[in-house]
Amino acid sequence: MARATNTPVRLARKRRLMKAAKGFWGARHRQYKIMRESVHRAWVYAYIGRRLKKRDFRRLWILRVNAASRARGMMYSRFIHGLKKAGVELNRKVLSEIAIHDPKAFDHLVEVAKSA
């Protein structure tokens, strides 16, 4: 009597890892043990990257809004504080897009922040 090896599930798991390791360099896509370690490490980096992406974009938006508000003679912190006091509920992403694509509207927002 031969032992049960659960072959279909094992092969499916290997195929899933092989698909994930496609394009990896050298043994990282050929040898199962190294492939498994590489794929798991890649998944960890991908998980971390998804969180870092949110931080990076927020920093970019703040940088853009800061540059646009300073060009109009107002510091970023005072600009944001003025908008909050005036009851303008635009997030930094939208403010960044307005600063780039609609400078007149951004000028108006700066005036609102100054008067608040």
C-alpha cells in the first residue's frame, strides 16, 4: 500500500509559486526552495510598499500645496489652518490637483484662508 501524497494540492501550490516567481533571476525562478523564499520575501516587500505608497503620495501632495501657497505669499500651515477655520473640507490630494490644474481657484482658496 502506497502512502497518500496529496499530489494535486501540492502541485497547485508549486504552480502558484512558479507563476509568482516568473521573471525572477537565476535560481530564484528555477529551484523550488529558493523560489519559495524569494516569492515570500517579494510578497512582504509588496505589503510594505502598499503602505509606503500612501505616505509617499501624501508627502507629494503636501509638497505641491506648500509650493503653491508659498508662491502666493502664505505658509502651508497657515493656509491649511485658514481653510479649516473657514470650513473648507478639501483634502490634500484635491488641493494639490487644484493647485496644478486650476490656479485661479487656488488663488481664491488662498484668499478664503487669509480672511478666515
